[in-house]
Amino acid sequence: MQVTVEKLGSCQAKITFVVPSQDYHGAVQAQLKERAASANLKGFRPGKVPVQVIEKQFGPQVRSETIEKFVQQAFHEAVQQHSLKVVGFQKVNLDELVNLPHGTDLSTGFEVSLRPEITLGSYTGLEVTNELTPVTEQEIEQAIQNVKVQNSHPEAAGDEGLPENGIALAKIEWLVNGETVLNADGHRVTPAQPTPGVDEAAWKAAIVGAKNGDVREVAMTVPDTFNKEEHRGKAGLTRVSIKEAYKLVPPSDEDIHKMANVDSDAALKDFVKQQLTQQKELQEMNRVETALLQTLIEAHAFDLPQMMVQEQARSRLMQMEQQLRQQQAPEEVVRQQVEANREASLKAAEHGLRALFLVQAVGEKEQLLVTKEDMEAELRSIAARNNAKLEEVGKWYQENNGFDQLAIEILERKVRKFLREKATVKPA
């Protein structure tokens, strides 16, 4: 097999290989005979299936597998002989090659993305401003109030009707020119969250105080994302039929004390202040690391493998498209949103890859290695967060080829921490 490598740029190369006809077809025949020797087909004795029968039934598959082996062989030979730092590669279209006539050489090629050559400038002692602020009394009171709201339990609203902070199960109807264009039963509604197309103040005024069995109507405009295009933008009514109205009863101060394992309001405030301080410190640490990495990106200009950029951008757009369809957005809206975000997806892909390659470069320079112990600790952490068994998490990453990505995430955390610890943090 003859393998050649053509550089298409600083981050791209094309690997071309030629396998003489006798070598390629000989490999195919050898594989067919191997299958025939172990085949167990109806009407034939085990190991006595004629090669012609195997060819008819498994020929395309065998030729495809044989071509794939030559592709891998060419790839490894090119990487070793030319010291290529490959970070991505183009898939070979095997369907175009499986019907290669006898007497014809197997000749094809594929492009590979190469890791950029980066000359690292200064990355220690980078300056960043400290933006950490102390916890205020207002933040403490708000946090305690949030805990009370989150742990409130519903009780029937009764004759007082739905309060401003209450919740109700209701039937929602949209009416346009007297026609019901939407009918959704068992819908959960709150005065603080209007249904689509309804003014917030008008919504609250309409349903606050509503009791079981009440029907309230409020003016609306049909959203542009509605799945029935002919009704979009038209004026109509939202009819709300209250099935069950509830008030939310917060836990008592004593209950909150028990939850925090404290015995007084003062101790509760101290506990909440400590928690908020830790949260702020963690947020500031993450902000500083992100700012330092951004500084590093802006200080280093280098080419990117465009095939990899395009693939990353396509992946982002596909995720957006999938999410929009899961939300049952109309096809027209899906198409418009995808097209509107095409340029932003490219920029995001470029930014992400610049960060990735710089993280790898700093990691190698500082020998910030991802060890087996790092990987095991990360898997244990993932298992604990998801209440899963360690073996199940490891199996999932194995089956989904996720270990490389996991290693990259661990390396990024190490590099971010290194940059922060070596930075010069200035007071605000």
C-alpha cells in the first residue's frame, strides 16, 4: 500500500492511499473464505458453505470491512511517518468503493484536522480584578424567604380564592373569533406567570381571587410560535376554567430551624451567611478563571482546523433544532432560528476550540496530567450526584466513547485553577 500526505494548510492535511488490485481483492477473498469456514447456513454443512454463497449474502459487508481496515492502516502509517497531531478526520464514503471492479486498484483519500501549532506567550501573573462582594443583610433575608417559598406546601384556597403567590390546576382555552383553537386541560397556572400572548398585569387581575369552578377570560394575542399559522398574531381570548385553587403555606420558623440544624433566628442567619459566602466565593473563583482564560485567548492568535470548526458549529445548530422541535415549534420558526444563529454558532465553535487548544498547550507545558486516579474520582463524583452505581457510570462512558471528553473536562479544570493561582488579583 502506498500512502501519501498532502498538507492543505497549517491545520489540515489529506491522506491518500493506493492498494494494488491483487492485494485488495486478495484481502476480500481471504475474508470471505474465513467466513465460509465458520458459517452455519441452512442447507449447508457447517464450514462447507461455498464462497460464492458467502459473497452473495455478505459481499458488500466484507468489502466495506476490508476497506475500513486499509483506511485505518493508511491513517496510522501517515500519522507515524509524518508525526501528524490529528484531532479529527473526515469519514470515508465506503458505499462508493464497495463495488470496485476486479483489476482496479483501491484508491481513495480523506482529510484530517491537525492540532494547531501554538507558541505560548506569558500565561502566569495575568492580572484580574477582584469583584467579590460581602454578603448583605438583604441577601440573607431574601435567601431565607426563598427557602420558605421552596418548601411551602399547597392547601385548598377555599373562599378566599387564588392568592397572588398561589397555584391552580385549570383548563386553558384560546378563542379566536369565537373558535376554540387550543384546548389544554390539567394545566398548572400561577398569577405570576401569564400564559403566552397575555399581558402580565391583565393576567394577574383576571385570576387572583378565582375559586374552584370559576371561569375567567382575558384578552390575548396569539403568539407567532403557535403551530396553526393562520391564527398567529390575531387577537383573541384566553379562557381559564379553575379546577382546583391552592394557597401555598410556608413552613414555620421552627421548621426552618430544624432544616438548618440551628436553634435560633440569629444562628439561622449565621448559617445562611456562611452558605452565601461560600457560593459567592465559588462564583468569583469561576469568574476569575473564565476571565483569565479569555485573556489568554485574546493574547494568542493561531489558525484553527476549519473542518473541526464547521463540525462543531453544525453540532450546535443540530442541538438547537432538536430542542425547538421538542418544544413543538413550527418548521418555519425552526428554520428561521437555525439560520439566524448560524454565524453565532461558528463564532462559538471557534471560541471553544481556541480555549481547548490553549488549555492543552498550557497543560502540556506545566505537565498538568490527567491521571487514572483523577478519572476514577470523577466517575465516583458523577455516580454520587446521579445516585447511580460506579460500574453503571463507567459502562455508560465506555459505551458512549466519553472518556476522552471527560479527560478534557478534568484537564480544563486543572488549567483554570493553575491560571487563577498564578494570577495577580487586584482589589476592586
